[in-house]
Amino acid sequence: MAYDGGMAAPHPASWLRSLPQGLYCEPGGFFVDPLRAVDRAVITHAHSDHARPGHRHVLASRETLALMRARMGEDRAGETQQVLGWGETLRVNEVELALHPAGHVLGSAQVAMTYRGNRVVVSGDYKRQPDPTCRGFEPVPCDVFVTEATFALPVFQHPPADQEIARLLASVALFPERTHVVGCYALGKCQRLIALLRQAGWDRPIYLHGALAVMCEVDIALGQRLGELPPATVAEKHALAGAIVLAPPGAVTDRWARRLADPVVAVASGWMRVRQRAKARGVELPLVISDHADWGALNATIDEVGAPDVWVTHGQEEALIHAMGTRGVKGRALRLVGYGEEEDGG
Ligand SMILES: [Zn+2]
Ligand SMILES: [Zn+2]
């Protein structure tokens, strides 16, 4: 597609640029997931390292805008907010813009920009495993693919999530008097765990730490069925024996968790693949459940979209760039600071 009416199409490196505020699409006049407040922002998803407050105009999926309003308040989620539907095309100045599902969390989108015959797709964060709480990743053929690289080392292989859920339920069956407290991030992982537990037949209440409730409410308002989710903070201690409690990762080993009945501490994250990391954090039951693509999925996706140029953002670029190089794909590290571990590193 690198052709336009007989004129050589300008390479995306000349019109999609890394500025201090973030990735800037010059012919469209907008930033993708800017790190500072800007005039026009296109947002891939509502995690706080990608969706920052205070932009003047924000374009995103309907779900992402709803999550942003819930997290940061109506007035900080963009002075004007514009929804772009899945697969719809919008002309923004000289660019054709479209959003395609990224399979990462509710509302998460890849941003496709076509300018004078060349298409760039910015993946945002993505995964290829099925997730009952969001639309599955849709590969979009392109000339430049901008990929995340959170788990871009061969050691990162994420087992099927339902296999990890089965391990959790086996532990609950083995220790019926103990509370299983599972650390998970508020947006995405929490709702995915609930949905996976329901799929696996767990129909008892799932108790929530207060910090997780708001994001679940947004999901429910958008039509997700998550079952009974009582607050863990007010529950009687005896009611929590044998129960599953979800809490932010930082809360599973603090004083809050110690009031639970002899808790089994679990954390659901791709980082749990690293055993020392689980051990150092006092995690008894590490669950390798990630909302990011693992090493195999990153490489398979790069091959599938067929872009001759791949730009790599937040994560471990070197190994991935080397691996794609052996397959004839040109890789380049996009050094954008500010994405990553903040909340979505797992
Ligand atoms: Zn991210
Ligand atoms: Zn994310």
C-alpha cells in the first residue's frame, strides 16, 4: 500500500514523531496517548500511564471515555470528548483515523492512521489470549506497527488463564478455612479474574477491596455481568473464611490483609513468571495471568500484521528487535518515557 497516485508516499517516520509530549501525528494534528496535557489526544485505553488528565479534546472508544470519566472525573477527562466506533473511519485533517480492538482491557484500541497511502498502527497495550471482558485483538495489515514490549523476553510465556484460575480454585478446595486474597490491578485484571472465576463455575460472592469497586461498576454499567461483589472491608471475619478476596497488589501483604482468616496470598500478573519476584513480595500462590502479549504472541503478531518496519515502545526492546531482525523486519526503539509499570505492568 506504500503508493499514492504515482507519487512516492512519505515514510511514516517523517510524519509520526516522538516529541516530549508523546507520539505526534503531524498531518492529523493530534497526539496518541500523550504524556502531558495537549490540545488534541487520541487515547488507546484508560490505564493511567496512557490516559492522562487535562487534554482539551479527547477521542477514544466509548468504553475508554466512560472509564476515563469514572477515574478522573468528567471535567478532567477532556473538555470535549469524541467517540469513534469500532471499525469506523474518521478523517482528521489529512489523516484517516480508525480504532481496532486491542484485547488488553475494556475499551482498549489500536489506533490506525493512514496518510497518503501509508498506514501506521499503534497497538497501545495488547494481548492475544481471549478475555471475556473485552473485544479480542484484531490484526490490521500496516506499513509501520508500533508495538508494546512489556514481556519481550523468551522467558515470558503466559499459560492459558483458565489453567491458572483452576490452580486458584484447587488451592481454595485444599484450604477451605483460609481466605484467598488475590492481588490485581483495578482496571482490567480485576474484572477479568471475576469473569474467569464465574466461567469456571465459582458462583459464590467475590469480595472486593474498596479500591477495586469503581472500575467494576463501570463494567457493570456497560453490560458486563460479574455476579455478587460485596465489599471485603465490612465483611465479618468468619464470612471470609474460604472466600476469595480481590485487592490491589500493594494491599495483599499489608495490615489490611492480615485481618483476613489466615490468608493465602496470591497475585495475578505476568511478572509472576519470575519466581524470585513472587518470593520477594511474599506471594504464596503466584498466578501467571497477564493482560499483555507474551514473547510468542508479540512475535506472532508482528509477523501477522506484516509491517516491514516495527517501532517498539515501553519494555525490553533489544531482544525483540533482534528476533524480528532475523526474520527481515526492521525494528527501532521508540524511546518514549512514562509508560509502563505505573499500574499496568502485568
Ligand atoms: Zn502500557
Ligand atoms: Zn495498559
